[in-house]
Amino acid sequence: MKTLPTWDLTPIYPGCDSKEFLSDLRIVVAESKALEESLGTDSSDLKANIERYELVLDYLENLNAYSCACLTTDTSNPLFLKAVSQVEEASLVVQHLEVLFLNYLATRKEEVAKRTSQGGDLAEYRFPLHELLQEQKHQMAPELEALASDLARSGTDAFSRLQESMGSSIHTEWDEKTDKTVVQLRSDATNADRNVRRRAFEKELALWKAYEVPFAAALNGVKGTTLTLDKMRGFTSPLDRSLFESRIDRPILDALISTLEQSIPLFRKYLKRKAELLGLPGLSFYDLFAPVGKEGSHFSYDEAHAFIVKQFSTFSEEMGAFADHAFKARWIDPESRNGKVGGAYDTAFPLARQSRILSNFDYTYSGVSTLAHELGHAWHDSVVLPKSNLKRTYPMTLAETASIFSEFLVFQGALAESSSEQRLALVEQFVQDATQVCIDILSRFYFESEVFARRPEGELSASELCSIMEEAQKRTYGDGLVEYHPYMWAAKGHYYSSDFSFYNYPYAFGQLFALGLYEKSRHAGSSFPDQYKTLLAATGSFSAREVASLVDIDLADPGFWQQGMAVIATYIEELCDAPLH
């Protein structure tokens, strides 16, 4: 089998200990301190200060993305760990600047209002600056914000790194010659052999059980700190803060969650049908990702490259050319290996105006779909990176738009080229993924809500966390499963980040929003790729409601979310009508 490439990070920096990397670290600190002095001058220019502030953020974002990209491919590398620590040191200086900059804006509130009004020289900053003014209202005193940032390094950030490092390195014996990490065991969930899936699941649970105490301690530390800080900053709850950062309001979230809840019977119907298709009396958690129907096509990495470019190009030649460049320029690290984190992500480097993609490619259609998903993120990056920092930074809710839209393009292309047996497998794969985004995400939303509700009463034991997780899964999966995964709270790294509370619902938002956009594209004609690009370009400059309105979508209307769910329902019904073999 051809060796998979690794990504090329040299256009960003030659290395974590290179003079270029270290120089940019010094620039971040020096420019932050210089701007702090400027903000204290009455005669300083608002526009000039905004532009200097954005440049500092760009440098820090570039350094952070690079050091984290290095570390996630080799989580125990001391050079990469040092680089992450160095960037965190610099980020403390920037975080102090952020506090002062928000306070500075508050002293110039009337000037901001005037210059961001229609016709003003800062009109393009209307939403970002007014959002920062709202954020300033939730800010603690500068000395408290500085203390919180400093303590995060040895508190929440350290707990997050602990979870990430352990999650990618703890391992167990598989056979006489092989050990497997948790990441590798979880990848066995897609194995066609149920005995392999069951054995991997049991070994995974045993590993989580063996290490449950440090994982529980880490989660309690993160959630306890989050509750304290969010209260100090004037948020009614971590969810309140999440809605603000997601640029949506409660009516929009309620419309989304109610749509997910109404879809529960639909997905349970699918899960029961999947059990029948697999010849099982009922599904266990380790059967959720089992292949159904004829085994999907095997894709080499080069074949994945060609297929994705072809499907993207059917929608937009520009988008297809972008994906082709990403493959050829080695923007992707697809190999699964020891020390590398599981899953996949896209990260952007603003100074280089480039992106990089980490994945764990497994030569299946699912692996191709994951690459398409992350390339969608990278395409989104390419559209907004020409904009300045404050005008391109978009929320999690809109972050999944391009990725899921791209994934669906590849799905449609795969269907068009499939036989009837292959179509069954592809449709099941799509519904399987939709189940994760809608039903599993809803269970995670319930879990996190309950943990935040109970954490003020004291620390939660590992067994309590398992109980909460299992109850959340029973509430969503219900009788669609006969066995659950009580340790999913240890497996999901986003629970361990204080900055990403309720990281879950934006994925469901993105799924249904993207499917709604795809439905629009089918009837909008050749002009839609340009409209789509305009929408993506606006994601950093407006609220989610305003972005959606560009294509006449009302996010508070449950009817819109039902349109996206109806697309999923069509494929569930197709599965339910498929003959048993």
C-alpha cells in the first residue's frame, strides 16, 4: 500500500525552534505592550488601534495554530510541548491587551457608533465592534481577567491537555504482537466483524474504567472553573455564554432543539431497521458504525483526491480547484499513527493565508467524506482569510456550514456512481452520520446541561458521570439501542475546554443549515455558488440571523429546520423500504 503523505508546515514556519517562530513570538509580546500604551493616549486614533489590534491577533493565531498542529501529530514531543507553552505565555500578554482593548472601546462608544453607522469609515466593523462592546459588559476587572488567564495554564488548560494526551496514548494488549490505543480501538467500531467491534468496545470501556479517576478529576476541574468564571462575568449560565459566542439567541436554539427532539422517533425507527439489516435483535453502541449492505468502495488516497475534486467542481470550479491545490500542496496529514490525536480538524494560518487538515484516513468512503468535510472548512477559510481579523472570525454555529455542505456534495456524487447495493451502504452511512449529528449531539447537550446543573453541589464521581451519560443516551437513542456507552464523557475532548461549553449543538445547527442551503441550491440555478460564497464571506461580519437572511432564511422558524430534517427523513424511509437479504 502506498505510504500516505504528511502535511508540509514549512511555508508557515521552518520549525518550533526556528528563528522565524521565535521572532513572531517576540513581535506578539512587543506589539501588545506597545498598543497597550497607545490605548491610554487620548489622541490615539480608533481605526489605527483597531488595525494594530487585529495584527496582534493574527500573529498569535498563526503561532497557536502552528504549535498545536505540531503537537497533535506527536503529543509527547517535548519540543512541541515547549512551543505550545511558549505560545500560551505570549497569549497571556494578548489576553491582557484584549481586556484593555474592550475597555478602550467602551470609552469610545459614541465614536464607535458614529463611525460604524451607514456611510462611516468603519461601517464594515459594525457588528464585530458592537459585539465586542457587549462582551466588555461581561468582563471582570482587568486584574481579575489577568489572574483568570494565568491560572488557566495550570488549571483548565492543563486538564484539557491531560485528557488529550491520555486519550491518544493509553493502550491495551490486542494480541501477542499488538497493542492498541483508545483511538485505534474506537476505529474498530467500523469493522464488519461484530466480534471485533464487541471486543474493541469492551477493551475500550476497560481502559476508560482503569483511568476514570484522573478523567473525572479533569472534567470536574474544567466544569467547576467554567461555572465560577461565567458567573463572575455576568452570564446566567454557561449556555447563556455559549449562545452569545454562537451569535444566536434562545428562540433560534429552541427552534433547533425542538426539531431534534421531534426527530427522535424517526431516528429510533432507523436504528431498529439497521438492526434488522444486520440480522440482530437489537443494536448495541458498538454496532452504530457497523457497515450495512455491500462493502463500500476502497479508496486509495489518490482516488480520494480525484473524487473530491470532481464532486466539488460539479458545484463550483473554483471550489474544485481549491481542493486540488490543498492535496497537491500537502496541506493534509492523513496518516493514523501512535502519538497522533484521533479524529480530524482544519486549522487556518492567517499570516500565510493557508489552512492545514489533520485526519486519520482509513481508505473507506467514510474517510473520503471526512476529508471532504475538512476541505469544506478550508474552503471557508480561504473565503474569509483576505478579511481582517475582526471581520472574518465566525462562530461555531456557522463554522460547520461549508464542511457539511461539502460532505453532502460528495455524498450526492457517490450516489450517482453507485450500484443498487452500494447505494444502500452509502445511504446508511449518510443516515448513520446524521444520527450522530442529531441524536448523539442531543444526548451530549443533555449530558452537559445536567453536569452544569449538578456541579455546583460538589464534585461528580466517575460513576455519577457514567450514569448521567447513560441516561442522556437513553433519552435520545432510547429503545433504538440495547447497550450504551457510559464513558463517552471521557472520550470527547471538547468537554474539557472551558472555552467550548456546549460545543455540541452547533454541529446539529450546521447539519440542518447546510442541508437547507443545499435544497436552495437545487432551485437557485447557476447563480447560487456566488451567493453561497457571499454567505460564507459574511459569516465573520454579522450575526447568524443576519447571515441566514442573505438567502432569505429565518433561523427562528422551526419550519426551516424541518426542511433540513426532511432531507434526512427521505433517506431513512429509503432504508426502511430496502429489502432484507
